[in-house]
Amino acid sequence: MLDPVVILGLMAGCCSTFALAPQAIRVWRTQQVEQLSVGMLWLMISGCILWLAYGIIRMDVSIIWANGVAFLFITYMLTKKVRDIRATGRR
């Protein structure tokens, strides 16, 4: 059985991580990224990488899992935003 603290961490990670899902799904469906701030995305991905490294060092599955999934969402949105900037020249 999982430790209650691990369960709490996993639940918190799910909430934080999947808060990004509606925005990523919207970008996927509409292919529109004008509403996204490139600075915010770079800051989020930087924080996510740092949290992921911290989780790996601490061997904390909830931190690793949450930030690994968040990294995928953020990377997708950042990639779409950078491609849009290159194609249109607008930020």
C-alpha cells in the first residue's frame, strides 16, 4: 500500500499538471497560440525542468511524474508558439 504522503503528492501533482491540459487541448484543436506568452512558457518549462531534477535527486515519484507530464504539455505549447512566431513574426 502506498504511503499517504505519496498519495497526497500524486493527487497534488495531478491537479497541477492537468491544469495545463485544457490549454494544450485548446492549442491542439484550434492551432491558435496568440493567447500564449512565450516568456511564460519559457519560465514554466525552466521551472518544470528544475522540479524534475529535484524529484530525481530526491527519488520522489510524485514530483517526477507530475513534472514529467507537465514537461510534455509545456513543450508542445512552446513548440507551437515558436513555430507561430517564426511563421508570422508576431509574439
